[in-house]
Amino acid sequence: MNPVDVALTRDTVGSIARGHPWVWAEGVAGPRPPAGTPVVLKDDRGRPVAFGLSDRGPIAIRVLSRFPLPLPRLVASAVAAAADLRAAMFGDDTDAFRLVNGAGDGLPGVVVDRYADLAVIRLYGACWEPWLEPLADAVAAVPGIATVARRLGVRRVDGSAGVERLAGPPIPDELVVRESGLRFLVRPGRGQKTGLFLDQRENRWMVRRFAADREVIDVFSCTGGFATHALAGGARRVIVVDVAPEAIADARTNLRLNGFEPDRHGFEVVDAFAWTPARPADLVVCDPPSLTHGRKADAAARRRYRDLATRYGRAVVPGGLLATASCTARLSFARWEQAVREGLRRAGRWSCLHRAAEPPDHPVLAEHPEARYLKFMLLQRRAEPAARAGVG
């Protein structure tokens, strides 16, 4: 398919020339080609600015490179480079990670997660539909990959659900992967995203480091990733809280896979937004789902983060720890942190021990701040010193 010329509006040229991977619909000066059409972006003088794929929806063009390249070659090169980078990140104790992270790896609108020898593709741009075969071929060529699957469920792209095989042997209903030496159950066709929340891997390890001899509450737990790491770090007991019975069942399995007897721990199938523990714990993990997808809901999301900080800050003993996170892309780190601080003022005095954002297998293009979404803090509730009876 030969590239088509597309003119940009004058005020769009600068950001694209600097490396932003999206052209918004209003940045196109003229008709938009069908989704998946290779395009050469030009300024108002007809000079080439960048090369990309036409998309549908509010993002009109996904920018791939400065100059036109054959799409199969460009895709193969980007996937191979991403795989080489991950090979340097992980050893034998981890075989579940993000293999391709959209524009951060040169393929805006494409996510590929690896679970042992299974690679799961998810498309966030309809522009990739005509190019799915070369994309699957490039992923299948990564050493160690046996099966390539596609996870459906992006409304603007496929409007469907489930998972389909693109290459290799049949997709397993479930498999066990390794993360920092621990074993976790993954169900490729069910659950959130493509299985395990890979972006929290580094933060699970952080909780593990601080868990020794503590009682831990893991709310919005999903399948118990933080709780399992806490036990591996020496926690005395964990309480796993999630609204989904299936997630709680898988959390029990994950504990058992790692040699921990689930019956010695607590499991609650409840709405964590309204749940209150029977007694405070030494370490509380609060990792809620995304709370806003539109501007009108931003203020409500900040209030909910504030209220969650109050609720679960009060659930921490003096001297204990709160690990809290947000995956709401619309809230900046600063605005989210402000909401957390406001909530914690009603729950004692606090010190921040650690802040984190996306892990290294989730790279973000430098000129694409909109792609930053993950926020994590580890805080300590200060123990008030005992008042002295008198002086002298």
C-alpha cells in the first residue's frame, strides 16, 4: 500500500516535528484517509514532517517515524528492538512483562504482553487492523514465543470480547508465570487487561521488601499479587480484599502456588470503597481501578482518592505503612498526590518513603506525557512520641 500525503494544520506541525506520536482530528487540514492507510505528513509548504498510519476517532494519525518505511520492516524492527531491551531487564526469575508498550517502543496504539511462551497483543488503534499479520509475525519471531494471541475488547477498535489465536499452538485457558521468583496464575481470555497487572511488578517488590513480620491488608487486590509478595517477604498474615469472587479464588490459588496455606489468611469479597477492616494493620496496600475517563469526572475522582486515603490511612497502625497507587491517566502525579495528602491529614501525620511511576518495561516517549498514568507512593504513619510527665 503506497503512502498518501496528508497536510497538517500549521499549529500541529511543531509538536509532530518534535516527536509527538498523535495527530488529533483537528490537526488534519483536509479529508482523512481510511484507517490503516500509510501517510506522509506534510506542512503547509508541502515539506515532509513525519510518516504514520491514518486512524479513526479523535486520534487521526499515529506517527511511526520521521521518514516513510515499508510497514512490515518497520514493525519487525520495532518489535525486535523492544525484545532486545527486555532481554537486558529480566533474568530467569521473571517471564511475565510488557514486551511492546505503544509509542514508547515505536508502535503507538500497540501493546504486547508476554506470559512465558505466550504473547498477547492488544490494539488500541483501528489503524493496525490491516497490519495485524506482519505484527503477529514479528512477535512470533521473538525468541521463546510459541503462541501469539490477540485480546479483544477495545470498543473503538474491535467492539468484541475474548481472545483469538494469531500464530502457534492453541491458547491455553490458564498458565503459570514467574515474577521475581514467585509463581502466578494467568488466564489469557479472562480478567482485567491481558491477565496479570504487569505494571505493578516493581511496586509489588517494594511491598515485599517492607513486609517482614507485618500484618498486611491488600485492598482492590484482584488476584492477590501484592499479598503474595508480602508473604514472600515474611508477612505474618495477609487479608485479601476484592469485589470479584473469581479474583479472590485466583488469589487463593496464587498463595498456594507459592507454598502459602490460604486458610491461614483472610479473604473478603466486598466493595473496597466501602469496606472497613476489623482492626488496623501494619501495612495496607490500596490499588484501586482507574476512576475517571473523562473531564467531567475528574473532580469526583480526586475526591474518591482523597476519601480512600482517609479510609485506609486510618487502617494503618502508628508506625505502619500505606502503599497506595493510581492508574488514572487523566490525573497528573501532582494532582493525585495532593488528593492523597488531603485525605491523610484526617488520618494522622505521614512521611513519604518512596514514589514511583511506570516501570522500565513500560517506556514512555519523551514528547508524549499523556502516556504517563501510573503513580505509586509508600508512606509511613508517624508514631506520636509519648508526652513526658514533667521536666526537672
